[in-house]
Amino acid sequence: MLRAYLFGARIAAQHWPLVVVLGLITALFGVAFALASGAWLDEALEGSLATRTLLHTIDPDVLVDLWYHHREGLVMLLVAAALLAVVHTALWWWLYGVVITTLQRSADAHGSIWTRGIELAPVMARLFVLAFAVLGLFSAAVGGAAYALMRWTRFSPQALIWDQIAGAAAFVWALGYVFLVAVHDHARLHAARIGVGALPAYRWALGFVLQGGERAYALACALQLSAVALWLAYQAVGLTVPVTALLGLTGSLLWGEAMVWLRMWVRVWFFAAQNELQA
């Protein structure tokens, strides 16, 4: 497990050109929404000083006023954001195929990784829908069990019993989420390697992780904890940068862009480490 963990990090670093491309694609969606938000604010507030202020920092009280006075325009902005999210999700069905193809192809392989990614996009889409449905059922089961326990203990004299139930439910959900993410990742890797459909690949991955193949779940936990640690480090540094001055604002934006590339590297790292288990 440790070997795969370290190997994945090294392979992800070696594929830095792919990480840069993935980061640029992701940043384009952020820029598109930022431009749409700026255009909407400029129109809603008629180019006033508040427009330039809100582009840097959003006051929650002002958001309430914007919703009250400019609800129709804000709804259109939310629709645009939803459309961008849908396009971004669909685009990643292709990009996941590109990433997996890059990691699995041999040195003497021919053909474009981008074309192969398009070929894998349908099975990636079906696996996404399947994994999303399973996650929804699991979340509903955990939430329903927690709600039933809260109703059952509503007359309990014990203090903070509901907080304990909620905390236990959140812990169980987090463990299950890591497990289901690992199954989804291994299913995508297996589908690309063997060429099977979404359902057979998901069944195989479910058995692989359940049986503890090559300590797949332990590796998934280590990867997720590493990602959380990197995010906490990013937040700790980001909170120390003042966003009021021009220099601080620029530094904050650049730090945010660095996080985009770091997230892309983490994605490639996850697949490279888990692909090593199946190799």
C-alpha cells in the first residue's frame, strides 16, 4: 500500500504537462463564471462603485438585497452556473478517460490519449451515474437511520444525545464515502484496462475493495487524508493573506490558481496510486 501511495505521487509529478492542461481547463470554467458574475453585477448595479467592491468581496447582507431587488437576473446567473457545472461534469467524463489512458498506456503504444479518452467517455458517464445513485442510496440510509434514532431518543434525559447521533452518522457517512469513491475509481480503471461495461466493472471493483485487495481501502483512506491535509494547509496560508490591498488581492488570486493545479495533481495521484494496485 505504501509503495503504491509513493509511486502514485511520483508518477503524477512526472505527468506535470497533463496536470497543467487539466488545470487550465478547470481555470477556464472559473474565469467564465467570474466574467458572467461581473457582467451581471455591472448590469444589476448599473456600474456603481458597489459593483467593483462586490467583485472582490461579497457581503451576505448585500446578497440578500440583490436577491430581493434583482431576483430574476440572479436566477439567470444561477442557471448559467448550473449549465457550466453540467458541461464541466460531462467534460470530465472525457478527461478521466484521458488521465487513465495516460497512466495505463505502454511506452510503445500508438494513438492519441485524447481520442482514447473520447472512446472511454460513455462508460465513464455510466459509471458516474451508477456511483452517484449508490452514493445517494447510502446517504439516504445513513440519514434515515440517524433521523430514526433521533426520534427514538427524543425523550431521553441524556444531554447532547442528538449531537452524538449526528456525529456518529457523519463519521459513518465519511467512511462509506471513502469506500464508495475507491470503488468508483477502481471501476473506472478496470473498465479502461479490460474494456468491460459499467456494471461489470463496478461489480468487480466492489468485490476488489470489499475483499481488501492490495489494501485498497487503506490506500483510499491515506489518499483522502492527504488531500484533506493539503486543503487545510492551503486554507491556513490563504487566511493569512489580506484581500483588501491590491497586492494582497493579487496574491490571493494567484494562491487560488495554485490550488487548482494542486487539485489536478491530486486527481492524477489518486488514479496513479490505485492503478498500481491493479497492475
